[in-house]
Amino acid sequence: VQLVESGGGLVQPGGSLRLSCAASGSIIVINTMGWYRQAPGKQRELVAAVTSGGSTNYADSVKGRFTISRDNAKNTVYLQMNNLKPEDTAVYYCNAEIFSDMTWRGYWGQGTQVTVSS
């Protein structure tokens, strides 16, 4: 099983980016999928998560600006980021709870850099 992220980059303050994360491999079922971020010198933090049923959860700092969604048919989760701020600069990681090889475990993507700067 692997998670592959895409969509990071450099954007000016107030701009938008859309991150994607596709899970592949011997997947039986995926439960919660989410996005975390880690800025230099800081701990990794939850940005947003979505359950298999579509319930969502957001960090207070991104509420009203970021939207998480998923396509269960494609085993893919998205993060639409609008009105980006310099403090959103971080490496963004995808995470998914996956049932594979008769066990549940959490998987991480390789990370994608998001830089918000003028």
C-alpha cells in the first residue's frame, strides 16, 4: 500500500492550491483519510480529516478556508486550500487508515511542500 500526494507548490498570500492523495495497493477498505502538516521547528499537526461516511473535522486555523473531500471509488482524498496565508507554509502529509493484509494500520504519504510567500 502506498499514498502518493501531488499539488503542492509556491503561491502568493490569498491564493489557492489543491492537494491530492491517491492510495494504491492491496486495499480492502479505507476508514479515515486526512491531511497533516509540519512547519520547520514545529510538531506535525492535523489539518483536516474525513471519515468513510463523509464526516469532516478541521483545525481551527483553517476552518472556512480549507475543504477536505474524498472520492471513495478512486481511493483519493483532496484538500482545497483557499485564502492561503504565510503561516500555512509547511510540508503537507496525507494519512489514511487502511485495512490490508488482514490488519488495520495507518499509512503516510511522502509529503508535499506548500509555500505561501510574496
